[in-house]
Amino acid sequence: MKLTLKIWRQENTNAKGKMVTYQLDGVDGDMSFLEMMDILNEDLNNKGEEPVEFDHDCREGICGACSMVINGQPHGPQKLTTTCQLHMRKFKDGDTITIEPWRAAAFPVIKDLMVDRSAFDRIQQAGGYISVNTSGNTQDANAIPVEKENADEAFYSATCIGCGACVAACKNASAMLFTSAKISQYALLPQGQVEATTRVENMVRQMDLEGFGNCTNTGACMVECPKGIKLENIARMNREYLKAETIG
Amino acid sequence: MSALVKSSLARKWVMALSGLFLVVFLTQHFVINITSVIAPDTFNEWSHFMGYNPLVQYALQPVLIAGIIIHFVMGIVLEIQNNKARPIKYKSSPGNANASWVSRNMIITGLVVLAFMGLHMYDFWVHEMAYKYVEVNPEDPTRYYEETVEKFAPIWRVVLYVIAFVLLAMHLWHGFNSSFQSMGAKSVNKGEGLKKFTKVWSILIPAGFIFIALFHHLNHTN
């Protein structure tokens, strides 16, 4: 398979980036998208050129590190799939593929396709946890009954891998799907009730401070999320926030 | 509470609440207007009531104007903030692959509706204010039907009405249902009933306004 790749190249955060076109031959349909990028980088190395920087870690769809907007879609054209799990058989010989980094003021480019997603870490640190004394007498998790429906919903929310595709897909670069998933996974469980008020207040405040945009309910985040996190989480966050600010 | 006022979620609620208020207003506006087709005398009677009732004129009308201003100003503020959140745009676009054109372009449909409202205010509200407070004419409960039919005589005005209401329908198609999601309603996602209601309403009411404009234009021509 022969491909034309148009890739965003940017030396560092402050440098002005540009799209650079590369021709790549010998791409196999069974390769993952990241393996295709590896081959490109080998080629560039062999030519003495700077390889393309991109984030990756587990390469099995669970870490959320890989982050590329492929032909305008975060993680590419295949639904419920991270870039590392996207295979080149989804493309055709002779295709031109445009590859860009997540674009958001809150996710500054570090280099090429690699962006700084520490804004998500700070949102999580603002309240995405429960305080539990683990000094030897930890309560068995099964000792607290949880309704099956709530347990399932909390689990689905917790499958968010924090990749940032929701922000990348949203026309407003809003982080509400991520933040709401992290709030929901605790809001649905009895263990999360103790800190429910401060959690939603602090996480929403941090989300706003990071400079993400406002949610306008287009639903693009849910469509592009590789884990299928639902918009319902955002509605739940809105309820939780109103409850926290009015009732307390 | 101070955090609530400043938060991005509060901005969503302001948009949703002001939008829902305008939806209610649009419904009552339609109910009154449709009487001009089926019962002109009733239309005259209700229009006169709306034009001279002190509660409507001095309480509801200012609230309505405030609701319109809040909705549009907040919409423009949000658009500016959202543009700042992505200073460098993507080179490639997914088109409608992950979100509908209507949901992505509420600012365009909204601004067209705003422009139409300028014309609408000039046509009816400014004229009404001049009639009552500048020319200081006596009350005439029989004038409204004839005035309305006369307004729809020029084809250019009818064409503008049709364009504006088609765009309003598009705006409502996303906005009406979306307002419940912003308010945190569970049923938006769990039940389809509310969603279906908002979609049907978004088409029927603007289509009704278009019908009224066409009816009076054709009626006048014939």
C-alpha cells in the first residue's frame, strides 16, 4: 500500500507549525496506524531527518496515550477504537491521510503530534478520587450494597481512558465529557457521596480554569470517544453541580 | 453560589432557560397568529388584549425583551469563548461524521434569526409603538387583522419570513432538545419521548408560521 501523509510538524510549543507531506510505500493492511508511523519514522531516520513525535504507550487501547486527529477525526474513522488499534486495512492504496495533533488551547503542542494533556491530570486531582483510610483496616468493597444499574453505569463511566479525543472532537474544545465521566463514576456509588459536593465544584472549577470551551451538546465527543462514554454523564454532572451549588 | 454564577455550567443553564422561555413565547405567539387564519375577530380581540393589557405591556414585554437579549448576548459570548479554546483550527474536517451541521452552526442560524427579528420588530413593534405613543391614536380593536394581511402582501417579505423560519426550525431542532440536556434532564438520554416531542415541535411551529405568512399573501393577492 502506498500512501501520501500530510503531517503537522512543529518544533516546540512556541514554534509555528506547518503541514509537511511525506510519501510512504510498503504499508501493510495488517499494520496498526502506529506501526505505519514507526515505518515512516524509520524512513526519516535513515534519511537523516527528524522523526515525527507522537504519544504512545500500551498499544492495546487502554492507556489513552495515542492521540492523533486522522482525516479530521480523533483516533481516525473507526468507531470505538484508539489510534493504536486502528489498522491500515481501513485505508486504501493511494490514499492521502491528514494527521494532526489534538487542537485545544488547554492542550498545547509539545512537539509535532504530541500534546500536553496535564490539564486532565489537574482536573482529576481537583476531586476525581475518594478519601479512604487504607492503613490496615480497609473495608471490603462488597460490604456496601450497590444497585446493579448504578454499579454498571459507574463502571461504564470509569472506562474513560482520559485520551482527550472528546476535547479534540468538540468544535468548542470542551472537556465536559471527560470531567463528567470522572464525576459520574463516583456520583453513582455510595462511596462517592461523602465528597460529592466538593468534588463536582472543584473539578468543574479546574476545568474552567484550564481554558476548555463550553459544551453546546453537539454530541461529537460521544461519537469519537474510543470507549463510548455517553452524553448522559454531562447531564448528570449538570445535575450534580446544580445540587452542590444550591442544596450543598 | 458565586462559583455557580461564574461557571461554564451556569452559562449553559442561562442559554437553556432563556431558550426555553423563548420557546414558550413562540408557542403563544403562534396560537395567537393562527387565529388570524381561522377566526379574524378572535385575532383582533387577542391582539388588542396583548397590545393594551398593562400586565402584558409593562411586565411580560420587558421580560420577553430581556430574555431575547440574554439569549443572543450569551450565545455570542459563548461563541467568542469557544473560538478562544481552539486558536488553531484543524486543516481537515470530518464534515457531518460526528455531529450534524445544525448542531455545529447554531451561531449562524441564531444570527439569521436575530437579523429577522430586527425586521420583525421594525414591522410590527416599532409601528405599534408609533401608533400608540407617537401618533397617539385612539384604541381600535378592529385594525390588527387588516394590518397583518397588508404586511404579507409584498412577496419579498414573505420570502424573508420563509427563510427565517426555516433557519429557526434548524436552530430549534438542536436547541430545544439540547436545553433539556443542559438542564441535566435524565429523560433526554433514557427516554425518547421528550426528544421526539422537541423535534416535532421544532418543525410544526415554524411550519405553522410559514403557513400563516403564505396564507395571508395568497389571500391578499386573490
